[in-house]
Amino acid sequence: MQSQMQTMNSRDSWTKEQVDQLAKALTFAYKTQTTYKEPLDLEDRLSGWRFILEEDFSMEQVLYGIKQFMKSNADMPVPAHITNVLSPEAPKITTAEYVQACQKQERNGYPAYSTESQLMKDYVKQREEGRESHEIECDKVKQIVGDSIQQMTEKPKKQIKSALREKTIETKVMPWEDMTLETMPDDVKAELIAFCIDFASTQVSTIYCRSYGIDYEQLVNGDT
């Protein structure tokens, strides 16, 4: 599945006419499929479909996927259904099948070219590929998270440092980087809280504060 998806990642964006085709298809599906009284919200639904599928599939493929799904399912299709239709997972060898093959191989004296021998090799390869794929995805997530934190903190970090340095000059207090919550003046603490609220998410703020030995929750909740 992963190799199939990778070959599709360079597709052009859907045109307005193609999005209109998708809108008609989803509206038709909404009228004919089971929706459990969920509102259509066509504009939001289109945005979601584009966000999930546009990079991987052409509109022709998506419309085909919708039609194929509706032939055998009564529910309103969602993007995950279309991905499963267009790029289905290959059947995997189960652990039970592997164990049975091992037992049969043992009973038959471990023949080198039996069906069971090949199944055992395929099972080992399947596990190795699954582990490799998992590691690749984990690395991607780490890279995305790392890049996000870098992008979100770099500019605000400079802004808050500048603001707080000016504050230390005005109030003639110790450099703010050396402060703790106990020694930090209220106005300087307010500047740091403003940074956390205005410039970054809770996760990024927590990491940012921790880099200076400050507990984010304690800072924001005022528990000094």
C-alpha cells in the first residue's frame, strides 16, 4: 500500500470543475445512503476530502471509489473508505498460519522448497517490512513535530527575550533567564505568560518554559 501511495503523491491539485463533480457525487450519496441523520455540511465535507485524498488520488479515481463503495455498502462514504477501495491492504499471514506451517515443516522433516517453507519466509519478511514501515512513519512524525516546534518557538522566543530584557532594564532586576518563579517579579511573569498564551500552544509553551527550568502549569496557574 505504501509504495502505491508514494507513486501518487505528485498528482496535480483538483480543479474547480472536479471539485464540483465530487460535490454532486457526495450530495447524491447523501440522498441514497444511510447518514444516521448527520448533516451534509457540503463545504466542510469537501474540505475534508481534499485534505485527505487530493495528494494521493485523481478525481477520476475518487469518483470510481465512491461508486464501488456504494455498490456494496449502505453507509455514507468517507475518505477512509475510498482509500481502502483504491489502495487495499494486501492479505497478511497470521501468526496462527505461521505456527501451523512451522509444525507441518517439523512433521515433514523441514523440506526446503515446500509451501510451508515459503510461507514461513514470507511471514518473517512481512514482519520485517512492517517494522521498517513503522520506523519510517515514526521518523516522519518526529521530524514533523520537531520542525513544528522549531518554527513555532524561534520567532516568539526572540520576541519574548527582547521584551523581557527591556523589562529587566526598566525594573533593574536580575536577568530573566536566571529567574525562578519564586524570584520572578509579577510584571516579568506576566510577560512570560503572555508569550505562552499569544504565541504558542500548550505543548510548545511547556517545552519552552522547561528549557529555562520553569514549570508551565505552575506559571500559568499562579502556584508559586
